Amino acid sequence: MTPLAAALLGVVAGLALGVLIAWRSLRSREGEVQATDLARQRLQAVVDNLHAVVVVLEPDATVAVSSRFARTAGLVRSTRLSSEEVAVAATRVSQSGQPAALEVELTRALGGQPVQLALHLTPLARGALLVTGEDRSADLRFTETRRDFVANITHELKTPIGAIMLLSEAIEAASDDPEAVRGFVGRLQSENSRLNELVSHILALSRLQSEDPMLAADPVDIDAVVAASLQRCRAQAAASNIHLATGGEPGLRVLGDAAQLETAVTNLVQNAVAYSEPGARVVVSARADGADCVEVKVSDNGIGITEADLERIFERFYRVDPGRSRANGGTGLGLSIVKHVAAAHGGEVSAWSRPGQGSTFTLKLPQYAPERETA
């Protein structure tokens, strides 16, 4: 448990104990029912605002007070602990008077992924018990993701680095053949560019995972984002003889980080260009989806994506066509970056595709409405 969480939960424990004693004392007096309810409501209001497990148990194991997080995490159902393991540990602590700690995995009350809780059980006066804890699910997922990410990075970096080493040796061996040297140098520059792009994408993804764009969010003009993204992709599109076009509804705005959103749209356009045949058309359009959301769509009539690949395209380093991706300098991180940008802005990204018909990627973001801020 972090020092801040420990200090916060210590305050809650003291408050819980004081209010519980007052509550039980008041309950023993006639005519004090309203005061008892008020004390309970105040304690409930305090713990409900904590993103942590806080549960106060009566001597008969009935839940007197519980935080909202404890309920949504699935630890408390109605007036009882839902976990048999925690209930048994609570009984043991009540009987021995000795605090205990344990970790449990629970199913969330509202569904979704299981939650991993680190719990601390502390005996209180008169047989009551305080259960506190924190959610370790994100930490565990981060550790697992970091391990996989490092393994993938190691694998991906080996290819261009190995190619650069071999080409350097080839250049040295062909020092008396200027034509061969020029060919090797061209390939060396290509591998160097690929390595540079890979490192840039890795750094960009790392920043996205450590920064919250909504902490210093500004209104962002979607027209400007689309225009800047297309400008960054024109050279790549021209080299492949692919036409870029825009459409949709002008004047839309979202709240967030303009640079991150431009990066996301640019990655979608670059991806569409890379997987389209010469002479194809890539269209970027924006429209309001009702009054709450803005949709930015990037559509192409390229080679398309199979249903099996669609399920994995937003994974890090996943490539639909590794050979084509490498030929176009793809890193396998572009769509993963788009997914992180969308999530960080409270939105989502989705894809539709049919082999031979093309693909449409949709970036959906909350629409900026100034009147909501002043309401």
C-alpha cells in the first residue's frame, strides 16, 4: 500500500471507529434513532468518495458501512461480504484480535475484468472490524504489459539493427566496387529510417501511457487536425499515386490535446495509404454523432482486412501483412497509438473492413460544448 493510501485509510479507520462507537452508544438510548442515522450517513458520505475499499463490520459480520468502491468491486453484496475467503479471515481476526492482510480476486458487481484487491483487516472496539484495501489490478496489468512490451521491443529492434550491421560489413567488403557501395548505402539509409521511426513510435507510446491530455485540455478544431494530418501524409500518398480527400461537417470541436489527436489521425491516414494500391482514394471526414460525439472517419478502397485480423489490429506490433508493412516502413505501433489517444480523450476507435473492398477506421470523441462547462 502506498504511503498516501495508508495515511488516508488510517484517517478513515479512526473516523470509522469514532462514529461506530458513537453510533452504537446512541443506538442504546431511546429517542436517538435520528442521531444514529445521521452519524451513519456522515460516515457513508466520507467513505463513498474514496477510490478504495472501506468496510465496517458489526460483530455479527453485518456490513454497517461500505464504500462505493467496495460495492462495485464486488466485495460487498447487500449487507454481507460476498467473498467467503474474506469472511473467514474476518472471523479469524475478530476472534484473535490480531490484524491480518490478504489478496483476493473478485468479479466486479457491474461485470468486466476481475479485480485484484490487497486487503487489510483491523479489529475495532466491541467486536467490530474494519476492512480496508486498494485495487492492484492496474499494477498487475501494467507489469504484465511492460514485460510483453519489452519482449516485443527487443524482437523488433533486432531486425533493423542486425540489417545495419550486415550492410556495414558489406560496404566494407565492397569498398572497391562503387556501384555496390551505393546500393548498400541506400539500403542502409532505409534501415536507419525504419529504426528511427520505430524508436519514435516507442517514445510516443511511452509518453501517451504516462501523460493525461485532459489535465490541460483545450478546445481542438477538428478541421485543423484533419488538414495538418493530410499535409503530413501528402508526400507518402503522392509517392504511391494515392489521392487524398476530405469531407463531412465543418466547424466541429473536441476537448483535448491537438498534437496527440493530429498524431492519431495521421497514423490512420498513413495506414490507409500503406495498404492501398496505386490509384486508390483515401477520404477523411468528420461529422457530429448526435449532440455528444464527433466521429472522424478515414476510409479507403484498398486491399481490406480479414475478420480474424480485425480482432488484433490494435495490438502493439501486430501487422496484417508483415511483408507489406516492412516494405512501407510500418512499425506495428501506429494503430496502438491511435487506440491510446482515443482512450485518453474519453473516446474509442473502431474498424470496419472487407477484403478487396477497403477499410474504414472511426475515431469517436466527446464533442466540445462550451455551455456544458458553464452550466
